[in-house]
Amino acid sequence: MMSDISMAYNTYGTLNEDKSNAILLCHALTGDQYAASRQPITGKDGWWSFMIGPGKILDTDRYFIVCSNILGGCMGTTGPLDIDPDTGKPYGLNLPMITIGDMVRAQALLQDYLEIPDWFAVMGGSMGGMQVLQWASAYPERCFSAVPIATAAKHSAQNIAFHEVGRQAVMADPDWQGGNYYESGRKPRAGLSVARMAAHVTYLSESALHRKFGRNLQDREDLTYGFDADFQVESYLRYQGINFVDRFDANSYLYITRAMDYFDLASDHGGSLAKAFAGTNTRFCVVSFSSDWLFPTSESKDVVRALNAAAANVSFVEIETDKGHDAFLLETPEMLTTIGGFLESTAKSRGIA
Amino acid sequence: MMSDISMAYNTYGTLNEDKSNAILLCHALTGDQYAASRQPITGKDGWWSFMIGPGKILDTDRYFIVCSNILGGCMGTTGPLDIDPDTGKPYGLNLPMITIGDMVRAQALLQDYLEIPDWFAVMGGSMGGMQVLQWASAYPERCFSAVPIATAAKHSAQNIAFHEVGRQAVMADPDWQGGNYYESGRKPRAGLSVARMAAHVTYLSESALHRKFGRNLQDREDLTYGFDADFQVESYLRYQGINFVDRFDANSYLYITRAMDYFDLASDHGGSLAKAFAGTNTRFCVVSFSSDWLFPTSESKDVVRALNAAAANVSFVEIETDKGHDAFLLETPEMLTTIGGFLESTAKSRGIA
């Protein structure tokens, strides 16, 4: 059992007097609270910097934006790398299993702490979108609106399968040491890197990979006929894998992928997704991407159907793009206009200037 | 350099007097020469047992069927686990890189050895199909007909990406030891198992995984909220991975995946796939599967277009199935009728009773 948790979060903009302009951003599997700030380890811009700022879609002159590291994460919120007060050692695998519901409960505690009665909007992509759906189901009165992007109400068999490959890659690394690697001076770099590589392939569409790399060679004119990275797509993946391990904790990766696998909102409501949203007054904007094969449009449509059955106020847009699942992290013009338009009209209903 | 190679092969049926009834079967990445025999390590039936035998599609009362282990393999044909006569030790990574062209040249040497002037048909799925295309391009006069199934004339960026994940998983395993593991008593079981798991997900369609497993639990009524295989799809994948390492050599896996990545038939002909088949008299039957996302129908159509441009005799069938790439290894009824019908009419042209 965990007696106490820490939450790490960033805010952008200012909370207005009647506390009606707060937006909660829920980050994805490997995201963090640095949504629009320089990430301290990579030194790169935040994952939604193009969305957040003065005059941007998430206008910091109008909205107060909160983004917290998820429970189980590795950027300040309690996770497996933190010290278990009962033992004085890092939790490792002694941390209780964490669900999307737990992540959202922790965010609700943060909301109470910030004295925000309800969110103007709860928003996020991929696993962030799972949290959005969980928020709208568990705390409908705290969500004036909800924007789940590139997500699903449950993890599919194929998605569980890819996650299991990643977890096995981590656990196969002898440096993982059953999860007790923190004090050893070694960590499962190779295993986590392979896990990241496998996952990264699923974030891109086949056509995006083809357009971006095709069979182009890496800094050479001819094939070397060896096991070096001859093809650009190989060196790109290796780069993705190697850089990831510097900023992410392997045990966090295990816990968070597991939380996604366990997510099945309907099963918590007798198998009916519509019941998960019964009586809701939240306004929904559901967004999917045509080339996303990890969270395909059909799964967003399942959510939309359930919301319709619950007589919810819902708009749905499938955005045409060949960029795959990763499109929600890219400055995809139609995503900006869709979310911008939704926030604009929702702000009017809410009476936000 | 390799001075000498061994070829391991099986035959089924009897070569007729005018040597006109020989069929060459080309196996896939993890296949072997035990196409219709009990696999000696697993004890299981051969990978095309349902196709081969008296009265079956590949009727052993009519045809003489040859299936050899590919060059670079690990079931008797020269590969990385064999002894390098120059050093007296296993080749390991000292084996020269092998291409699909090399595999086919080795099969042509076997053909000469068997004194078969030309094949009635050359046939195979996935990497087997790549060999079929290479055969038809390099030795058109030796191929009366060709049946490439679930394949492509080049490996796509996405396919290279998945292979690279698998290779990195093997190489990340400390027991791989730079490829020199044969005499150590240890081999990269964990890494090869992860590679197999990652590849196996790509062999099935999303809908096949959903139909076969969905979110069903493994021998339990409730989630355990841990890292055991709670979901059936997880234990299925683990089983696939663990069993694979008993029958396959990790270095072979590296060499063979690399051969597939390097395959690009058009690039050997000035970028024109049609030129690869110029002047061919071979009859083609190209088969794809609607739910195969690893070798999608569009890639078979590229082959068909090139064959049409080369004025080849070609029939093409996309088979409707939700079984994904693996469909060519399953008793898919429409595949049986398609190949059966093609062989029947081709046998008539050839004058085989």
C-alpha cells in the first residue's frame, strides 16, 4: 500500500477569478508534465508546445493549463523509482499496480489541491485520451468538456500484444535484475531501447515510414551488406531507442503499459460503454486520425456511439492524414482547427471571454 | 569466402521420365525443408502438410516436390552455425552476408545436382515468394510457372523496421556474445524469443487477434493486476517466443532477416521491375491476402503490373480472409482452389497427366 503520493505538475497561464478557465492536459505513455516547457533531460521543447502559448490554440492569455506527470511515471510524480518509505529503498515492483482510474484519481486530488471546482476541458491523446474518457466517466460533474484524441475505451488484443513484446524486452535484459536495478549502477538500457523501437514502429503509418524513409540509405551510396544501420529507418529507430532510455525509467514503462492494457471502461459498467457515460452533461470532441492503426478510427467511433446512446453532446472528427498515431504530437493543421473551433464555441457556452 | 556449401533438402513424390513434373518449394523466414514431414525438433507436421500428399493440391502421385533449407539457414544447409573449414569453428558472423539471390543460386546448384532441366513450378509464400520472384527473374528458362504468395518485390520501410527491432533484440542479449555463442554453452534465448514475439504480431491481422483472443483472460476469472500473462494473447506470444528458440539459430535469424531487407528486385534492373521480367515465358499465379498488412495486396499488384508490362502470362487473386499474413500457412480454402486450379491448367499446357 502507498501511504502518500507526490504529484509533479506544470501550469501555463492564469486561473481566472471564477475559476472557470482551467484545462487539464493528460499526457501519453512516454509524455510528461513538460507539455510546453523545455524538457529538463532532453532539453527539447514540450510535446505540445505548438498548441500552448499566447494566441495559440490553448491560449495562455485565456486559459489556465495544468499538466501533471501521471501516477507511476518517472518525472516527479510517485512511481517505481521513488523511495518506498516503508523500506527506505525504491519501490521497484513493490509499487502497487496502477490503473488509468488511479491516474485520474491522483489528478482529482491535484484538482482539489488547486481548488479548481471543475475543468473547462480535459484533453489528451493516446493514453492521455484514455484518461480523458476515464475523467468524463468517473467525474462528469468536474468536466465541462472533454477532448479524447487518437484513443479508445479499451486496449485491443494487438495493442496488448505489442506492449507485451516491449515488457518482455525489458525483462529479458539481465540489467533489469527483477526490477531492482536502481542501486546497482546498471539499468536495462538495451531492453528498454528495444521496447521503445518496437513501440515506435506502431506510432507511424506504413505510408509515413515509406514517405519519410522508404529504402533510403544512411549516409552511404551503396549497401554495406552487414548488420550496421544501412537504411535510414534503422538508424532512426536506433536513435529513438537509445535516446529514450536516458529520459525514462524501465519499471515505469512496465507499469504504464500495463495500465493501458488493463483499461476497459465498459467492463467497469457491466459491459456497456454507454452506461459509463450515463447522464453526462460534458461536451465531447472526439478526434481520430485516418492512418492511425494503433488506435484506429473504428475505436473512436465506438466511443462516439456510446456517447450518442448516452444522449451526450458530442462532435467527432476523423482527420485525414498519413502520419499515423503520432499525428496528435505533430502540428497537424486540421487537428488545430478542430480543437480550436471546439474550444471557441465551448468557451462561449461557458462565458469565458 | 565460402569454398563449399552443403544443401539439406526433402523430396516428395517421384520425378517422371521426362523430368517435367518437378516443383520447387521455397520456404519462409522461419520455415525449413520439412514442408510435409515431421519436423525433427518440434515433432510437428510440416508447414505445408495440408498442401502436399497423394490427392492433395501438390499431389505426390503426379508431382515431384523438392524443398531445401535456404542458404544461411540452420537445418542442414550451410549457415552461421556450421563449421568454417578455414578456422575449424562455427562461422558466426564470419559467414558472408547472404541475399535472396544467393539462396536462389544455391537452389539452382541443387537443381543441377538433381538433373532437373526446369521446374514445372516454383512456389512459396512470404520470403519464399521473394525467392520465387528472384527465380523467375534470374532463371526464367528454368521456371515453367511461378507462384509467389503473400510477398513483394522489395521489403518496405515498415518491414525493415520490424526486422531491425528483432535483430536489436537478439544483439542486446548478452548471451549473443557478438555472435560467438556456439561454444559457450549459452545462446541468446531471451533476445531471440522477443524477436519472434515482435515478428509474430505482424503475421496476424488485428481482426484475427481480436477474434482469436480479444481481451480474454488466461486460465483465470479476474485480472491479477501484475506482470504475469493475464491475457491469452500474452501467453500465446510467450509460447511462440519460447518454442522458437529451441528450433532456430539466432545468427540465422539475423542473416535471413537481413537478406529480406536487402531484397529489391527492381533496383537490380535499373529501378524497373518490368525489366526484371523482360521476355519471360513463365506463367505466373500471384496470390495475396486481404488482411495481410505485412505484405499488403498493393505490393502484389506492383508485381502484377510489372508482369503485365513485361507481357507475361499472369493471373492474380486477392483472397478475402481476416487471417493476415499467416494465411499462407493455414488451410485457407480459396488458396487451395486458386493454386489447385492454376496447377491443373498449367499441367495441361505442360502435358503432365
